[in-house]
Amino acid sequence: MNSTELKKKKKKKMLRMFLFLKSLSRSVQEEVHRLEKSALADSSKTRCDPCTSLTVWRKSLVISCNGFTVIDSYGDVVYRVDNYTGRPKELVLMDGSGRSILAMRRSKNLRLLDTWLVYGGEVGDNCTSTKEPIFYVKKCVNILHGNPNVLAYVYRCRSSEKGYAYTIEGSYSHRSCKVVDRTKRVLAEIKRKDAIIGGVSFGVEVFMLIVEAGFDPGFAMALVLLLDQMFS
């Protein structure tokens, strides 16, 4: 089999997987709607704001690139990363149409090992001097003190508050972790896909990102990208 045939075969395989995930995401949404109607019918239950449920596929739809494809519960691509090779200095999270919404750069400060700066929009070598980061994310490396369950700390760059804003806890390698605030309220959660869809195993390449109302799903996905860099 020559290289052209291999590329065609790979493209067909990716397309089948993508269509399957779109269909699966819509099925989950239909089940959510059914449960919501059931809950509304019971007047004794308190109505809550809905969360955002995303299917994250650790694969770019661009054949020659590595990356991520993120599908919402309606089967639409909402986020993507198309240039993700090795240990890059910069990551760019795009929306479904390819518009940059967040950029992440490794800190050049040698004292801040495995620390990433998060910027709004696209960041390049020609514009970083005029753009300030909005968050920075630091990998937790102190295993002798503190909470061993903590993976990383998230700090606001434009805030007078001291200390971290959020912590990320759990195990990324097992696709089981949470983003929590300082009161331990869960804001976003990564779950194995097969933990939700019984009988179907996706391994660690396909997983769920559940984002609570009021927390930015794009920023939650940016944290997933940084966890992947820190722990893969």
C-alpha cells in the first residue's frame, strides 16, 4: 500500500470516528433534554442552570497536524487545536471556525518551571510586548508538602487578590480531574467517556469536559491543553 492510499485510509477512518462522535454527542443531548423535561414535571425539584457538556477528541481534523477537536452536545465543532507537536512554546485554542480565542505560552522565567501564561486572542513574537496575560497556570511539583491530589494552580494576573484563584485536582492520565475554586466548588470536570456511555471504551483519546454554568468553557478547554502538556 503506497503513501497516497495510506493517507486516504487514515482520512476515512478519522471521518468515521468524527461522525460517530457527532452522533453520540447528539444522543447525549437528547437524553439530557428528556431528563430535563422529567425534572420540570416534578414541581418539588429546584431548577438549576444547565452545564456545558463537551466531547474532547485528542485528534486534529487536519490530516498533517496533531491537536484536539472539541464537539458540543449538538454535534458541532466548537473548539480546535491544529498545530500541536511535541512540547511547543505556544498553543493556540481556536473556535470551530478557526478564530483564535486563547493563546498559551511557556514562561521564559527559569524560576517558574512548567508555568504557562494565558492570553486572550492570538499571541505571536511581534505582539507579546503589548499584550498582558490574563492568567498563569503553574504545575504543582512539591510532592513533600501540601495536597498530593493537586495537579496545578491557576492565578489571575490582573487581580489584587493574593494566592491562587483555582486549583486543578485529580489525575489527568486517568482523565479524572476537577477545576475547583478556593471554596472547593467544582467549576469544570474531566471524565472518561466510557464512564458515561456504558459498554463503549474510548481509552484516553476521547473524554468528556463538563463545565458548570458561569465558568468559561473556552478557558476550561485551555486548562485541558495545559494539563496535556504537563502530564502527557
